[in-house]
Amino acid sequence: MSITIGYARTSTTEQVAGFEAQRRELEAAGCTRFYSEQVSSVAQRRQLEAMLDYIREGDAVVVTKLDRLARSVRDLCDIVDRIEKKGASLRILALNLDTAAPTGRLMLNVLGSVAQFEREMMLERQREGIAKAKGEGKYKGRKPTAGSKVEEIRALRAEGFKAEEIATKLGVSARSVFRHWGRADGLQE
């Protein structure tokens, strides 16, 4: 018996409204099983992997928008290939697109290419803007987060916390904690 499976994703946990809206759209589309997560598209997407492992022949995977599923054309092609190898199909609600038909597969590839092109153009404009701002002396870059927390790193380290635990408590990466570890001990890098 085939089923309709919904996949919802937001990049952050703060995007509650968007997450709930996706869920409502997926329910309205007839999804009876759901996989959802609140992680960046570049992070490990465990629920996506679980869904791709679960699907069976005849199932339909449904997402609200293309960017909720894939981070690039290559990623999209890999995901669609995994879905189709299992005999399932992909539906993207915002595009009224279904890969169960040849036209749907064609349109998906075209739209995926356009989306990647738009992203690359946006990144190019961003780089140009940063270069211009640097040239005018206006670009300061991102304020370092872990560098301002050396005292907190020192205190937590003195309490016996491991680097990974400190990173979690302070909301920075373990790599940043290690980078500032010597400063916390009063040593130079």
C-alpha cells in the first residue's frame, strides 16, 4: 500500500510559523506520514535520510518548496535519484510539479538549474558588495563571538567542562573554543 509522505524543514528553530505553515500544506496535500526537522540545509539532515530510507515503491514524497528539500542541483539530483530508485515520486507543491510524469522530471531539472544560477549570482553580488565596502573602508566583517568569551571559556574550563560542553553552553563551535583555549590559560596563540 503506497502512502504520501511529507517532508518539512526550516533552517532555524526560530522559524516556527514557517514550519507550521509547511505542516498544514502537507496535511492538505494528503500526507499521512511526516518527517520534519529544523536544521540548516548544510547540516546533517537526519530526518531527510530517515525518510529516504523509509520510502517504498509507489510512495509519493511531498515538499512545499524546492529549497526545503535540496541545497543545490547536484543535491536535488541525488535526492530525486534515490527516490526514483525506490519506485517513488516527488511532488513540489509550490511548483505544482510531480516527477511521476516525464514533464515533471524535465521541469524539476530546469527549475533546479535556475535556482542554482540565482544563488550563484546572489553570492557574486555579495562578494562584489563586500569588496566595494572594503575598498571604501566601510567593511568591518562579522564581530567575533568566541573571542569575546575568553573569560567564560576560562571559568568553564576551571570547572572541568570539556571543550564540546563549553561550546554548547556558550553557543559557539568546539573549534572556536579550541582556538581560544590558549588565551583562556593566559598563553599566546
